Amino acid sequence: MKITNLSLATIIAMTLTTGAMADVDLKTTGQAVVYYQTVENGGDTDFFNKGNSAANVGFQLNINGDLGSGFGLGLQGTALGTAGLENNLVSNTMQKADGTLSGAALTKAYLTKKVGNTTLKAGRQELPKSLSPLAFSEGWNVYKNTFDAVVAINSDIQDTTLVGAYVSKSNGHGDLGSFDNLTAAGGVARPGHGAYMLTVQNKSLKDVAVTGSYYSIISGGADGYTYTDKDSVLQPSIAPHVDALWLDVKAANLGPVNLALQAGQLSPDGASFKDTTAYGVKVGGKAGSAKLSVAYTSVDDGTLSVQNVGTGIKTPLYTQMVANQGHISSDADTVVLKGVMPLGAGTLIAQYGLTTDNKTDNSDFNELDVIYKFKALGTNMLAAYVRADHEAASDPANIIRVWTRYNF
């Protein structure tokens, strides 16, 4: 039986019934969302035109319970639809839950076990970018993507967190009810056998956090190879295995500034593949009530792109913006200037990025994001304008995105 065929009401009813039978102390939280986006990119396209717009109405319910003896339970049901907006206002959705315009899915289902200073978590769950930089849950869409994974978190060592994980599948970002193999990275790493991860995070030094992660990503296929005839020699067209390292160092209160450094390497097996190396730096500070920062990242021309293998969309790079991921993740140099300041009832965020996209004829990609986050009517709201201009495209893309979220 496919769980995505169950309605959200059925999932909730089953959960509550089970909880009542076991006399489990349950905590219920949730979020209702209305999300809308429209795009104008030249030609006959216009803002708010049905063909260039997408929307969702979503409802998500979380149920967490203490089962006793150190065991815990977490469940999450997600329903996504359009509330009929596709009839007149939009032509598509930002997300689906079961491949249809209106459906539901079980997006979290995990058990936890506490043993001393170690917590085990097995099942469908979110993974934070702070501890899993190459396989993480993204928050830009209606709801976050989740993973089928087994995670162990240990804090026996003072000021140190150890995380070990096996990540097998992800639901990506488009259809939260469809769990599949982790996504291809750069077209040659197809992690059909999942990924093993080890992360060490240390905070021994005041205001300094050092996080290092190692991934072993194993491709699918009977023996991990798919062969093609290249120069009369059979070579693998799919990397059978990828080793990945990622290091992140954040230091706060260095005089008037905060400093962050990152570096990583993705190393696919096979003589026909080239390692990918990336690094970045970010410096930030305050000017009155405003927070200002500048970030720089560089990714070389290795075979693999630096991306989230859970979605194939976002990157862990400091220069990640709303829409620039396809230009900064491979063979590119990027600078982003960012300012954040309070304005009225909310917070104004403005950032401008300039990328030299070496893989596309050394063309430039520029992006401007203006985002306003505020609270109104008991909800959290966002209104954003994005202008993405690529020299290789005939016209820039202009995006308007708005959403409101009610947490309960």
C-alpha cells in the first residue's frame, strides 16, 4: 500500500487512535500556508498571467510523542492543493504531495531512542544544512523536503557533536509524496545506493564553530558502472563512488566583524572524471541597525556540481541567493553583497550577486533580491522581488513571490 494514497485525515486518525491505545503523551503542532509566485521573462510573458504563475494552499500537521523508556515518535502529514486557483489565476503548483493538484503524503515518520548522550533517529525526517551540508532540507518552497535516513547524534565529547548517518532516499522539492534515489550531481554521480555521512562539529573556542563533514556516495546499478565507448576504450559514464569533504568555520565577534570560511572537495572514482574543489569566505558586521555582509565563492571546473543531493537545487555555498544556484555551483566565481535592516513591522533584506559563469562562455549572471518579511493577522508573511539577468539569455527573468504562514 502506498502511503501517499491515504488522505491526511486518515493518517491523523490512525495516529491518534494508535496514540490513545498506547496512552502516549502526544504534542500536536502544524502550519497552514498560502504560496504564490509569478514570473515575467520577456516575449509575451507578463506578471500575474495564468500561464506564468503557480500557487499552493497547504496544511501540515506534526505529531510527536514520548513512548517511554527513552523512545520517541514523530509523524508529519502534509496536504497540498490549489483551492481552485488553477481555474483562473495559475497554471501550476509550486509543490505536490502525490503527483496531483490536490493530495496528501506522510512526510515524516520516525522513531527516536535516547541512550546516554547518544540519540538515534530512524525513519523519514528532515536533515539540517548545519550538520549535513550536501544532503539537507530546503526551506524556500511551500514545505521542506525530507529524507529516509538513519541518524546517530552523540555529545560525549565536551563542546563536540558527532553525527553519523545513512541517507537512502529523498522526496526532492516538487512532489513531497515521491521518495526516490538521491539526485544526480553534475550528471555523473547517481547515488542509487544512498550516502554515508560523518560530521564533527566543535565549539571549544568561544564564538567559534568548526564543522567538518565526510560523505561516501554510492551509485546505483548492479556493479555501480554504466559503460560507454570512448576513444575505443570502455569507461564508466556513471561514477561508481564519490567521496566528498566539506569544512565550515564560523567565528563571531572578531572585533567589529563576523567571519566565515568554507571549503570542500567532491572526488568521483574513475579516470574520466575530475575532482571538484570549492571554497568561500563571508565577512559581516553591523552599521547602526543594519547588518551588512559580503561573500565570495569559487567552484572549479570539476565534473561534479556542488549541490544538495536531496533535491539537485540549492547549494551550501555562502553566495546562494533565491535563483542563482544553476550558475554558482560549477566552474563559477560569485560575489554577493547583502544588507538586512528593520523596516516598519518587519525586516527588509536586499542582496545583489555577480557571477562569472565560466561553463557558459564566460558569461556574467547578475541577480537582485529584495525581500520583506513581516508579521500580520497572526501570520508570518513574505513578499519578494527577484531580477535574474544572464548574458546568455535574451531577456532577464523577473520573479514576484509572496506567501503567508500560520503556525499553531
